[in-house]
Amino acid sequence: MKLPNWAGRAWLRDPLTHFLLAGFLVFAFFQLRGEPVDPASRTIEVTREQQAQLAVQWEQTMQRPPTDAELDLLTEQWIREEVLYREALRLGLDVDDAVIRRRLVQKMDFIAASQAETAVASDADLEAWLKAHPERFSSDPRYTLDQLWFEQESSAQAALAQLRGGADWKQLGERISLPPSLADTNRIALAGQFGQDFAKRLDALEPGTQWQGPVPSGFGYHLVRLTSRSAGKVPPLAEIREAVAADWRANTGKERQEEAYQLLRDAYTIKGLK
């Protein structure tokens, strides 16, 4: 088996190592809750911790603690599930079951996602992120664009195909009391005309000469040619650290999940692929 090369690195500070540690902690948590170590065992122990967990789950749902009778019923339901679960394992019903396979994959993805959500960026990471995306944090970014409005998304999609085929944009679009073009317009004015959601979505578009979209707004759907987007005054990191950290975490979580998966995959030897 090929093992990950952790030599020469501060692995205890590595976020990918934290992913593995989180997996271990989740495993340990289920063990403490009473997950069977040996499905062949005919002994089921109901601990006070398990009953307390059942009571907490009931209280979160019903907004009150369970009565003694209700807790007894919850405990009997838990025992029933445990008996049937162990018998299913004894019969091998979990083997080659696509549903169980997907569920276990989802749990592993959940562990990776949890790590991605709780990841902490260094000041250097945040400074780099702020430098790469100043328009997301500037007090007054400015936009120059052309736009076409459509009531239906399908109509916008059809018009986009025409534009990419060389059609004159001034001959397309449906009538609405919105300006077809804006020049060096600040974000406040833009949002005042098209809505905050539309203005926010412009930050995900790449400036250039190509038409993009459809971009939804409170009015319908727009095709947008974002000629330029310039950042206004960007506050120093110390003033907006939490906002930058949240934006970094939200936009790099998938990348860190994939890195965590690759760490696990590298521990396997894959045969049969050419």
C-alpha cells in the first residue's frame, strides 16, 4: 500500500491531517453512543448516555423533555433498531448495497465538509484573498456594462445563442424601464436600479467583451456584457477580517474537500486502470 508522504512536513498543523483526525473523532463519538463493535454479539447494553441522547433528541423536536413513559418508549424503539440492525449485518444485507454505499460516502463527505467549514486561514491567506478579490470588499466598486432583459429564462438563453452567433444586441431584449447601458456606475446606484441580488451576482462575472448570463434579478433575467469592474476603496484587512475570512471559507471549501479526498486516495493502489 502506498502511504502519504508526510515526512518533512509539520503534519500536526496540516488541515488535511485535521480531516483524518475529525474522522477518528466522529468514529469515536459513535462508539461512545453505543454503535456495535461486534455485530455478532447478542448483548445489547443501554447506557445512561444513550438514554440521555434520546431525551435530548426528543426535547429538540418536541420543545419539552420526555416523560418517563415516553423515554421508555424511545428506549424500546432504539433497542428494536439495534436488534434489526445487527441481524441485518449478520445476514450480510449491507454487502453490495448501493444505498448503504452512498450513505457511507455521504458521511465521509460530511466529515470533509465539516473540516472545510471550520478551516482557519492565516493572515497571509486572507491578505492574498483580499488582493485577488478587492471588488467584494470595496466600499464603492464601479461597473460599466450593457444589459438585455427578458421575462423568461428560456428567452434569455435563446437570445444568448443569437448573440454568440453574431446578432446585433440592440435588436434583442424585451422592453422594460431599465437602462440598457451603465457607465462607471457605483454599486449603490446599480443596486438601486437592478436590486442587491443582481449587483452581487455581477461580482462573479469576468469583465470582457462577451455576453454572459442569464443573470436573475427581481425583474426577471438579464444578459450582461460587463465591460469593466473597478474596485473602490478597500479597507485594510484588520477592519474587515471576519468578512474576508467568511468569503475565503465559502469559496475555497470545495477545494479543501478535494484535497482531503486526494490525501485518502493516495493511500490506495488502484489496479486495472490503463
